[in-house]
Amino acid sequence: MSHQPEISRRSVLGLAAAAGVAGLALPGTAQAAVRAARQRVVVIGGGVAGVSTAWLLDGQHDVVLLESGPELGGHARSLDVTIDGRHIAVDAGAQYFGPKSHPTYWKLLTQVLHVPTVPAPMNLTVSKRGVERPVLVSPDSNRVWPLFDPLYWGALVSMAVFTDRGKQILAGNDRTTSAVDFINSLAVAQWVRDDLLFPLCGAMFGFSVPQVKEMSAFSVLAFVIRGLGDGFLAPYDYHNATDGLRAVVAALSTGLTTVTSHVNAAATGLSRQGAEYHVTDSAGRTHVADHVVFAAPPYATGPLAGQLAGTSGLVATHQRFRYVPARVAIHADPAYMPVNRQDWSGFNVLTDGPYCEPSMWYGAFRDVSVFKSWVSHRAALPANTIATYDYLHALETPDLAPAQSALAGYQGGERLWFAGAHTVDVASQDSALLSAIAIAKQIAPASANLARITA
Ligand SMILES: Cc1cc2nc3c(=O)[nH]c(=O)nc-3n(C[C@H](O)[C@H](O)[C@H](O)COP(=O)(O)OP(=O)(O)OC[C@H]3O[C@@H](n4cnc5c(N)ncnc54)[C@H](O)[C@@H]3O)c2cc1C
């Protein structure tokens, strides 16, 4: 019986590196051992979750990253806009993050990648269509006058009640209470619920009032409360990437050594052949993998995973994540802003029957009058529309946390992994990154980039 000497991972990698430098072919045994140490991973989906996964696995495994769209980034996509000679990169999808609401992502940008960021302190105006005077103009350290207007006192006291009780939901990790039950339980007037709280919460996601009522209170409050600044009158502590979130994607995906990225390459086929997976893409390539990381949204992952035998439970789990269509417009005219200029905020909600879509004004923090508005239900597009984008936006009900737990039960089984903002906490850039970190801890614990972000 022949005896095969045990080859340590370190010696194999050293041998592989030496052979690569010398242009040598490794003997079969060593090749097999190299593969045992250094595995082939196909990552499906090039949003922040997928690109972060590739960044974390770089140098540890041979990674193929497949993105169906024409560029990496997914919801992190930026548009160049020039108005009155001023240039700005507008984030057409995800945009806001902050040290309290997105702590790990904040660390990635500010301490690891050194991506320039700019404060985007968010103040709020909530108005009703056809009514000149807003329901609420939020005061902050740069805008104190609403504090002295008695007509806003009822709304301001109600916001304090909402915030105080909301903090309890977040602190208690209560993911079962619905938004409608939470808001109806507050000791506030009915007009506050109808004209302020439901529209404001719906607008945070571009949802209608009936849709936001279905959400979990936790998911709503995570965005409305986690980003609050410290102290009375501190505005929301949100930030933007100065050059758009595409700068984050570029920083993560540039200079990788063992990652091959393909855009315009949707994963279309998945099969298992012995211990290997074969992933085919829309360009006709087949990629062989030891591990498959799904970093596409659940409505894409479910059908793909369903091509494998014995995955009916996995497919059913993916069907529990809900999404609704949303259209966003980038425009240069203040089509949806409050009537009076002094009432304009960074985040402006206009209630129109059951709809309460937001319009975000870059001029509040970047001195460029560009607007980003949800237009799924508006009567007409703004006159000066620069671009529109269509999304499916996560509608996070009280079933989200149980669905995430169910999905966690499949994590790593048969070397299939599930990343994405939907898999952890509430949908955000932070969750997308955290989902990638969790996988890297399992399959690339020695990753240098993992060490940088977890240090
Ligand atoms: C309009 C909008 C605004 C948002 N604003 C914010 C915000 O301000 N702050 C925040 O933190 N979060 C925001 N979010 C949440 C956002 O979803 C997350 O922050 C995060 O960007 C999601 O990253 P992801 O990688 O999980 O998913 P995605 O960004 O959806 O990426 C998934 C990728 O998979 C690709 N894909 C799908 N199917 C396949 C396939 N078969 N093969 C290959 N690729 C495939 C898709 O093209 C996509 O690029 C917003 C979401 C939306 C829709």
C-alpha cells in the first residue's frame, strides 16, 4: 500500500505559489491537495452582499462572481448628474448609512476602504396633497423655528411618544409586533396616526399606508430610530458616499487576486455532479464549484436552488420573503416639494390618499438642487426627469425573522450558502455586509480582509 505524505495547507499553498511563479505544473497529488485547501466558489449576484463575499474570500479561494446586470453593485448604483455647472453622483437605489444604523458598514468605509463620505443629516417634512401648511416640519439644530410654532406642537409631542416606545421595540428585539399594532397602541390622536405616523413610516420605504401597516414595527423603527442623532435637536446621523455608493463597490472589487467577475452573466443553470456544482451563466459558460454562495434576491435564488434535487423546503423558504415593485425618479425640478421654500427638508413626504411617497432633496446637504423621488403612484413624472429606475423593494412583515431563521437552517448544508440583505436583521447595506462576513467566517477564516473588518 503506498503511503501519501500528509501535506499541510501552508506547504501546499507555498508549493502552489512557487509553481505558479516558476510556471510549473504541479503533480496530481499536490494539485488535489491545493484544491482541498483552496476551493472553487461561485458567488451568484454582484450586489453589496456578493461583492463583499468575493472581497472577503479573495486570496483564500478561487472565486467566480456572476452578476446578471451590466455592472456590479445591485441596489448600490450611482448616476452622474450635472446641474448649473455643478456635478454630483446621485445614488439611484440605496443611499443612506451611518455609524449607529450601519456600524459594520461604517467601519468598512471609514477605516478599511477609506471611501470618502459626506454627512447627509436628514430632516423631515410631512405634507398632505392640496394643503399648503405641512403636518410636520422637523426642527433640528440648523432649523429651530418649527419648535416655536404652536401648530407643530401636537405632532412633535407625538413624535416623541413614537420614538420613546419605538426604542423599546428595538431594545427588546421585538420582531413580532406589526407596524399597525404598534402605531395604534400609541397614546396619540387619530389624526397623528393617519396624517403623520403611517405616511412617514410608509415613505421611509416608498410604501403605501396599507403596505406599511403589514410591516413589522421593528423593520420600520430600525430605519426611523437607529439613525437618530444624539441629543435634543440633533438631526438624523446619516451619511452618503461622496462619489456615490459605486465607489464602495469599486473599492471592494478592484485589485482582487483570486476573483474573476463577470457582468451581464446571470446564473441560469445549477446542477450537482458528484461533489461538484456546475453553474451555467447566460453567456453560455459553465463554472465548476465546490461551494455556491447565493447572493441574489430570494425571488431569484429560490428558482435557481430549486433546480437541485431535494430542495423543496429551501424553495418554499425563499418564497416567504416578500417584495413589491417601486419606481424611483431622479429629477431637477421640485415637483413634489412643499409649497413654501422654508418648509423644504432633506426628506419630504406628500400624502395623497393611501400613497405617501418621499422626495429627497440633495440641496439640503450637497448644495445641488437634484431630487430623488418615489414615483410608483404619482399622477405624472416630474417635468425634468433625468432617469427612472425600477426595483423590487423588500416588504418586511413579522414573518421576516422566522423566515430568516428557517433560511439559517440551510446555511452551509451541501456547501450552499445564502448571503444578502434579506438574510440578516433588516434590509440594509450593513446587513448585506454582515451576511458576507458570516459566510467568510465559515469558509475563509484566515482571510486577510476578514481580519481587517472584524479587528
Ligand atoms: C430603492 C431602494 C433604496 C434603498 N435605500 C437604502 C438605503 O438608503 N440604505 C440602506 O442601507 N439600504 C437601502 N436599501 C436596501 C438595499 O436593498 C440594501 O442596502 C443592499 O444594497 C442590498 O444588497 P444585496 O447585495 O443583498 O442585494 P442587491 O443589491 O439586490 O444585489 C443582488 C444582485 O443579484 C443580481 N442577480 C439577481 N439574479 C441573478 C442571477 N440569476 N445571476 C446573477 N446575478 C443575479 C442582481 O442583478 C443584483 O445585482 C434600499 C433598497 C432599495 C430597493
